[in-house]
Amino acid sequence: MNPFASCDIAYINGPSDNPVYVSIDGVLYDKQQKKLISYPGAKEGAYTIPKGTLHIGDYAFLRCERLTVVTIPDSVTSIGEAAFTRCERLTVVTIPDSVTSIGDWAFSHCYNLASLTLPDGVASIGIYAFWKSSLTDVTIPASVTYIDHRAFDGCEELILTVAKGSYAEKYALSNGIPYVSNDIPIPDAYAVAYDAKDYQLRGRAYLDQGQYDLAIADYTAAIALDPNLSVAYNNRGHAYHCQEQYTQAIELNPGYVIAYQNRANAYEATGDMGAAESDRLKAEELNGNLP
């Protein structure tokens, strides 16, 4: 725990014979110099953490509002809870492959931190880790196997870059976060199982991006896993622009208003105006019966 959290001081000093702490260039470490405990809140500019440091402690940089750039050495393995919370001028953080965990609230309220690449090796990201930061672009490696569902709350413009088939992609789908997937192969150990809903959600993401072949493939996978998933037939029909798919969706769910509307559009596209009008009337009838 940081004993000087939120204190407006520029330098931390202490006796060299202190049995617990040591000051290195005004920054407080444990005696073994393995854990960064407290960075002075009024210290300005960029900071490079010394090589050999293993841990960035809880609240270590809390409210260091003059800090602009942090370079973390490849000896560090963990970033503690609220370690960089409210570092409001922080624009650049270099995180090495050695880091495996990013704690709760670690970079929350970093209003000028716009882009971040998490290295291979990171396995977990805690709750509110990036809450209300200004992140627009975050790359998450396949090594990540846990992200709290509120890790990116308040990041309104965020787009994730993830490995296709990874936990991070499934996380983005489940939480409605826009993403793009790269084609970097992932090790079997990091591949995650997708259920019908996951394929349906990813299919919708591809559909919205205009990647129709990928959308059709995912909807087909969803249907294979759950033949009663009517929304997958409907959306695959949208991708195919094929009325037979909408018909199958309607057979599974006769009250599916959107499927009638989409089938009407498909009929119209093929010149069958009578069938199109019939489906539109049915959709209007069902809409009128909805509570």
C-alpha cells in the first residue's frame, strides 16, 4: 500500500538504514528494490522504472497528475490495484511481455491514454482496469484468459484488436465491444470453445462489417450447434439475401416479426411483389399484437 497516496510531494527521502524502505531518485521502494511502493505525486514528466523491479504496488502512482510517460522494464510481472489511477496526463505506457496481471482499477481515469498494446504474457485484467480512460485502440493478445466484464467501462470510443478464436474475441462479443480480429494463429492452449450464441454474435459483427462470407460461416456453425436458433437463420438469410432462410426462421418462430420483414425485402428483390406484400401485412399484424 502506498503511504503517500495523493500527497502533493515531488521527492520522497528517508534514512539509508531504514530496514523496510529505500528511496531511489525520490521514489519509494521496498528494501530489496523489488516492489515500487510510492511515486511522488508532484514529480513531473517521464519515468523509467529500474530494471530488477518485480511489482508495481497497489496505488503506487495514484493521482500522479504530472506523470506523462512510464516505461516498465521486462522484470516486472504485475501491476497492482489502482496503480495508475487518475494519472490524468499519462499518454504513453510501455508494458513488457513479463507482465502477467493487470490489477483492478489499474489505469482508470487516465484521460489522455488513447492507445495501448498488451503484450503476450498478460493473462488477466481486473475490474475497472481501464475505466473512463480515453482508450480508442487496445490490442489484447491470445494469452489473456480472463477480463472482468467491467474492465473497459466508460471507454466510449474503444475498438479492440483481438486474435480470432481467442478469449478476448469472445469477451468482446459477449460485452458488445466493437472489435477487429487479426489473422495471427493462436496456440491450441489459448483457443476457447464457442457455443451457438457466440457464433451468432460474431456472425452479427461480421454482418455489420459487411464480411458476408464470414457471417454466413458463423451463422452456419451456430445452426449446427443449435438447430432451433431462429435468429441465426434470419441473419444468415440477411447475409445470403435468400428468402428460404427467412422461411426456416419463421417456421421455428412464427411470431418473428423481423423475419417476415426481411423475407418481404427478399421477395421484393426477386420481383415477387405479392409475396412481399403478404409478409409485410403479416409483420404489421404481429406488431399490432405485441404488448
